[in-house]
Amino acid sequence: MSSLEQTLSIIKPDAVERNLQEEIKKYFIENDFLIKDQKKIHISKNEAEEFYKVHQSKPFYGELCNYLSSGPIVVMILEKENAVLENRKLMGATDPAKAEAGTLRKKYGISIDKNSVHGSDSLDNAKIEIDFFFKS
């Protein structure tokens, strides 16, 4: 049984720098996502470390945090049936070179690090991530 879900999407610094926000948002809308809320922000390295703390034991953690805090990002709450899974399909593999044709990362990603978009990987993480950026 499918149900309406929310997921977090981030348009990362490399994509914002290349001014791809509207193109990426349009892609979500064309794929029946509703953008419930959005804002353009620039987070600090400490905030990036807090956001990515689930990855802190991994070798790429430091670079990931440096990167996410390196420039403005656009954070969005996306809503749709099975939003988490549908967004992950739309984004494609983490490594743009391995992502399927037509996915956001294949289209816009530069490298495994600069892959243009982030999306929650589970409903639980979606709630945590949405609260991180949108709870006042």
C-alpha cells in the first residue's frame, strides 16, 4: 500500500554554483513531486557535521562536511506517494558515472563528491533531516 510521504532534497553547492536550481526543481515537479517548502541557505561546517553525523565514521566524512558548507544550498521538502524511494530513483547512483541515463546525478553530477543532489535514504532519516532544516 502506497502512502503520501515527505522527503528532504538538497540541491548541493556545485549545482547552485552552476545555477541549476530552477532546472532541478522543474524536474521534481515534472515527476509529480510537490515542493512543500524550500529555502536557500549557507550552512556552517559545524552544521554540516551535525547533519552528516550518521557518516562520521566513514573516510569521506570530513570532505563531505567541507563540501556541503562550501557554498549556498537549496533545501526542499518534497511530497509524493513513496517520496523517499521515488526521489532516490530520480537522483540515481551516488557516482554520476554509474547513474542511469535521465537521472539528476547523471545529468548534473560532476563527481562522486559533487553529485549535485542529496535525498533522504529512509522515512526515518527523512523526518530527522526535514526537522534539521525546517524546525524553528
